[in-house]
Amino acid sequence: MTFQLAGQGAEIYEDVMVPLWFGRWADAMLETVAPQPGDRLLDVACGTGVTTRLAQDKVGHSGHVVGLDINAPMLAKARELAGARDITWIESDVTDSGLPDGSFDLIISQHGYHYFPDKPAALAEFRRLLAPGGRLFYSIWDGHSPYTQALCTAVAAHISPEIAAKQRAQRETQTAAELTTQAVAAGFAQVAVHRQELQIDVPMAEEFVPLHLGSMPIADAFLALDTDQQQALARQVQTALAGYVTQGRMCYPDAVHLVSAQL
Ligand SMILES: C[S@@+](CC[C@H](N)C(=O)[O-])C[C@H]1O[C@@H](n2cnc3c(N)ncnc32)[C@H](O)[C@@H]1O
């Protein structure tokens, strides 16, 4: 399972998916994390930096925020959006930051953990980087939403079952019990998994699906379809979501699991 974007992926991710999806989850996550002025905070798999910027607002000038991501175009966008903010950006795998032991009070990661190929190694690195008493928060999807379920069915019908399997894997996430077991096995204390649910609204499928898939690792397969095929795929999603349309938008529930733990 990977999340590596090429071409215009980072731009579309920031312009479309952050306002409609990830920015909303970032607000919900930071409300729970509640960073304090002066905290030293690491945002792992920061992407274009939506959680990183929110965190920096909270820790202020007396704190310090580092954003880490493996993907250069995502980080380039994050740097551009941060402007003059005092944020350090590191291009690195989660397990290879080179940062000193015990250098953070808080580590956060929104929708990154699912993609880490070696989860025990990632959790061990979080332990190494946290100061005594430091806190860890990371979120992943709680499986599919009605929209992503319909999207994967339409991708299988209009592109291929293999490409649909790749897209489906984005939502094939660990259960709350599995997440708890992994964090406890890594030596964390006070492990808890909170389910957060939001009502998400996005434009109708004919507008949203091309934008969404354009920001996904399977973008090339979607863009290889001709316009009629792309529209047919989107129409199939719209039909499946007919019961979720309100005021000209698709409105559906979606949920994440937010893991919290302490050193
Ligand atoms: C769905 S995006 C989430 C980005 C951001 N946290 C947000 O909420 O918008 C997943 C991010 O995980 C990053 N990522 C995936 N595997 C990684 C790894 N092994 N180490 C560091 N970052 C990774 C990707 O480059 C991508 O930016």
C-alpha cells in the first residue's frame, strides 16, 4: 500500500482534497490533540502541511514544529504554503529522520500510518523521538465510506479489477483492536482508539470523481480513459449515491480511527 503522487497530484491534493476532506479531519484531530504553546511537535507524513500549519498556530513562537514526508512534491507544496512560518521541513521516510532522541513532546500523523511499510519500525521511531511523557496521535480511515465503496465498484467496472483493488486498499485499514495491539506491542502506555465521524459534503460525482482520482496514485489509469468513459464511471458513482444528495452535493458519513498513546 503506497500513497505516492506524481505530476500535478500534490497541487490537486491541496486544492481539492484538503478543503473537502483532509482539512476537515485536521481540525477534528487538532481539537483532540490540543497542542500547547511551547510544545515541540513532529508531524509525520505531513503531505502538503494542513495539520502542520494548524499545529504551528497552536504551539506559537515558543514551540517548534517539524513536518516530515517522503514525497518531495508534497513537501514543496507544504513549504510554499507555510511562507514565513517557523516550520522545519524534512524529506525522509518515517523511520529515517535522523532527528535526535527525545526531541518532541508531541508526534502527530494524519492518514500516514496506513502507508508505512514497517509499522513496528515506525512506532519504534516514534518512541525514540518522544521525550519522557511525550504523546502520540495518529489517524487512519475506519474502512470505507458510502462514496469510496461506490467509487471502487465503478473503477472495477470501467477501468479494471486490478486498479480497483489498488484504490480499495486505500481503505483496507486496521481495526481498532489491531491498532491497539500494535501500539501496546511497541511499548506505548495509555493506548486508546477514538472513532471520529464527520458528515462530508463534496460536489456531485461528475465534478468530484475526476478531481479526486486525479489526486490519487491511480490517476494515470483514470486519465487514460477517454472523456466518455470517465463520465460513465462518474455517473455510476452518482447513481449509487442518489440517496445521499442534498442541495446539489453528495453528503455522506465518513470516519477515522484516531489512536492516542503516551510514552
Ligand atoms: C493521504 S496523505 C496525508 C497527508 C497529510 N498528513 C494530510 O492529512 O493531508 C499520505 C502522506 O503519507 C506520506 N507517506 C507515505 N509513506 C511514507 C513514509 N514511509 N514516510 C513518510 N511519509 C510517507 C505520503 O507521501 C503522503 O504525503
